[in-house]
Amino acid sequence: MPRRTEIATLVALLVTASLPFYLYGAWIVIDAEVVTWSVLMHHLRYIAVGLLLTTTPVVTWMVPRLLEGFTGTTAVHVFFGLQSYAFLLFALTGIFHIFRAKRAHSLYEDPDQDVDIGELHENMGAWRFRLRVGVFGYLLTWIVAWVLGLLLLLLRWEVLLF
């Protein structure tokens, strides 16, 4: 049976492994001249893996052990982690409308159309703004929570022996 320190280290590695998926997923959209359906879906595949690598350890390991040795650093870590998911929900309010507009233009049935998603609806700019703010906020608060989580790993689980 693995020790708690080993599990905590594995959890930290899984969450850390999500960062390249987030960064590459962001790069896909940033690098695209026109964000088409295929570009968006390619982007979302990487983001989904990043979310899976982050959310699974949060739900299965971190939340059940939240009150063990609760400190100020833990509270700040939890605060920024919750803020990350709040920003994610805000981003989803934009993506919901974007997906709905794509459905109205039959981009689900014919996903290879090269259509600029900015031209699909008059409110697309506002929806994309929600998405951008949510994604930027998610990444910023995720990075703060991640750094604090690594600090907690080092302090609480005594991974490094000096």
C-alpha cells in the first residue's frame, strides 16, 4: 500500500502534467488565423485532457483531505482553486452560446466548413469575451493554486528532506 507522501507526489505530478495541455490548447487558438470548428475542436481536446488531469486529483485526493492540517496556506490554496473553477464556469457561459450558434449554422453536420466563428451571431464578440476572460482567469488562478499546492506538498508531506 503506497504511503500518503507518495500519493500526494503522484497527485502533484498529475496536476503539473496538465499545464502543457493547457498551454498547447491555448496556443492552438492563438496560432490560428481563423478559428474554425475543426480548430476549436482540436483545441478543446487538449483542454479536456488538462481538465481531467487537474479535476480528478482534486475530487479524489485533495477534497477528502481538505481539513487535515488546515492552515492559512491551505485556505489560500483552496480559495484560488475555487476561483479557477468559478472562472471556468464563466468561460462555459460563453462557450455554451458559441456552440449554440454553431449548431444553428449546421456546423455540427458539416464540421469542415471554414467559417470564421466571429461572423455567426451578432453577440459572438461578447460571448468570446466571456470565454477569454474565463480562460485567462482560470489559468492565472490555476497557476497561483498550483504554486501554493506545490508549497503545501513540500511543507505538509515533507517530500524533500534537507
